[in-house]
Amino acid sequence: MSLVVIVIIVFAAMYVYKKFLKGIDLKDKNYTYIYIGKNDSFEDVMNSINSEDIIENPTAFSWLAKEMDLEKNINPGKYRIIDGMNMRQIINLIKYNKQEKVKLTFNSQIHNLDEFVEYVDDKLELSNSELEDVLTDEKKLREWFKLDPDNSFALIIPGVYELSWAVSTDDFFKILKEKFNKVWNSTRLAQAKKLGYKVSEIITMASIVQNESAIESEQEKIAGVYFNRLKKGMRLEADPTLKFANKNFGVKRVYNIDKEINSPYNTYRYKGLPPGPISLVNTQALDATLNYNKHNFIFFCAKPQLNGFSDFSSTYDQHRRFASAYQKAMNKKGIGR
């Protein structure tokens, strides 16, 4: 082989390496992300990559992508581009759908449906309007969850969900439905039916119980109080519903002025359960509600020791004494809102 041929081969190899095999340089970053939407075209993908200033030679990248048949294999999602990757590796990420799943955590930090929609809209490609279309769809809610728009917040089961950034609306709600059905299995459905309540009503009751106490034994006893009040036609008069109605989610104490709000969630004003849950509900609270203690108490008040437990009573006079002791303890500690 002549020296000239060797030189040509070497320069050709250097050209190919520089154009296609040389690793990208993200400068001061170890990685970055590109997002490919459900309806993105090949040009959209190229623009997304170019906008992140990932590729030194976009023309060469576009040519190689076409050669590797990326045009026919665009998979929407979120992709992590790591410093040092070459063009072929980046193209293969998208072509073979090696996307990074997005983690969504639904917990007590989500207080209502608006916050849920806002959170999901921020994390996924799904828009507010797409989510709200389902959450107001009476037919779909009834068919999938046995719920209605007034209590659609009940369909969200707390936990961590891993899914594609570009998940479709239907697939997103199918994932929620799968989790919902795991919790609302035949056993829990039978328990709710035996108690004479709808699933949505049990979830709503459990949300109130959960916000009254985190202690399971207390939850069972508190649930018993609220069921007793419903049976007697009394108002629930549950403080957590006032926090929800007034959007005072983090306050430690409620006052009489809070009871003045004209809201269907104000259980001091309106009888029966509120329209829907006042928070996301964990399975412990659901089971405590479904297996509530049967007793004669119709009042309860936090103990003055403020240890998470309550004093229960069957007469108003006894309850007033317990309430007075609790209020004095709160005042002594300087606990207000």
C-alpha cells in the first residue's frame, strides 16, 4: 500500500471520527435532556437537539440520522444526553426508545384537583385542558372509576408513578385506573357495600379521618364518631373540612371565623359528607374507615397532652370539658394558626 493511500485512509478516518464518532462536549454539564413530543416530526427532533446546542455539526447529524432510518422510528419521550456520547449513540437512544421515565409523586402536598392538574402539567407533556377534559367527563369517570366530576379527586391513589414524559391522556388515566383498582379490590368493595356507602363516600370520609389523626387506632375510633353523627342526622363539624374550604391547609388551629365560609365543604354549616375528599387518601386511612370502631361516642377532642390521641365523649357537657382543657393547652404553648 502506497504512502499516499495510507495518508488518504488516515485523513478519511479522522474525518469520519470528527464528523460522526467524536463525543459531544456539554462543557460544564454532565448531561442534559431533550424532549420529543407525541406529534413531533423529524424536523422537530432536529430542532430540539439543535436548540440545546448539543451537536457541533447539525448537518452531519441530520444526514446520519436519516441514514440510520430515524425518520421512521421517532419515539416520543424524555431522553438523557450524556457528555461524551457520539451521534450514533444519541440517534440510537431515540430510535430504540431508551427514554428516561418521569417520576410523579402524589402525596399530601397535593391538596386539591387544581394542584394535581398543575403538578402533572408541569411534569408531563399533558396539558391542563387535556387533563380537565377527562376529569369533567361524567361518562368516562363513571365507567372507569365509578366517580363523577364532583369527587374525581378520589381517583388519585397516593404513591410514586413512573411513566413516559409523552404519555397520552388515555394511557395516563389507565395507569391511574390500574392503581385505583388494586386498592379498590373485591374485599374493600364488599366492605363498602356492607356499610351501605359508595366508594366515593368512603374515600371522602377517610380523607377527613386521615386529616384528624395519623394513628391507625385513633382513625378507627374517629371514623366511628363521624359515622355515628351521620346516622343521627348531625353535622360532621370536622375541622379539617374548614381548612380545606378556606384553603388554610397548613394551619394548626381553626377559629370560629373559619366556620363562616359558605362552602359545601363547611361541615359546620351543611349536613352530610362534603362533595369529595379533602386530600389524597392512603390505604391505612381507607382500611381504618372501612373497619371503624362501633361505639356510642359522638364527640372527640385532641388530648391536652397534644400527643396525637383524643378524648371521646357521648355527651356535649363532657366534650366541652375536654375541649376547654385542649384549648388551654394550646394557649399555654402559644399555638395559633
